[in-house]
Amino acid sequence: MVHVLVRHKVADYNRWKQAFDSHLNTRKHAGETAFRIFHSVDDPREVVLFFDWESVEQARKFMNSDDLRKAMQQAGVEGPPDVQYIEDVRTVHRSAAD
């Protein structure tokens, strides 16, 4: 599994979120297995996405697709996104007992 970290600014979060949600099946069929959405505490228009993908090849193919570029433009993404492909090296989950 590979993760994709995407950071970009949007003109209007609600408009962007609606477009993002409508693209769910497209991402799923392209190999996405999970996602998380974050936004800056100082600027809610700054969105950070954390995706899980079945493979880096599938993730790169999707992230570089014309379909995604068009969808992002229609959703009000401002400027090019910052996209990083990353892998788990170590995970630690803490509990109150630690």
C-alpha cells in the first residue's frame, strides 16, 4: 500500500467538498482504498488530503489524469496541487495506558 499526500487551496470549501464526494466512485475504481480530509486551522480553504492506494502505479496514474485535472478545476482548486507519494516506515498508536 502507498499513501498520497495532496495539499492545495480551494475557492470555496463547500463547493470543493461536494465535487470531491461526487468523485468517490472514480477514485475507488482507480485503486483508492481510504482517505482523510484536513484543513488548516488558520485558513479552511487550505485543504490537505491523505489517501491510501493499492499501488503507487495506480496512484500516479490517477493523480496525473486529465479527468482529475478537469474535476479539480471545476471544483475550484486554486493553483497546482502539491502531491507526495509516501510509504509507512513505522506506526505507533498510543493509549492512555502508555
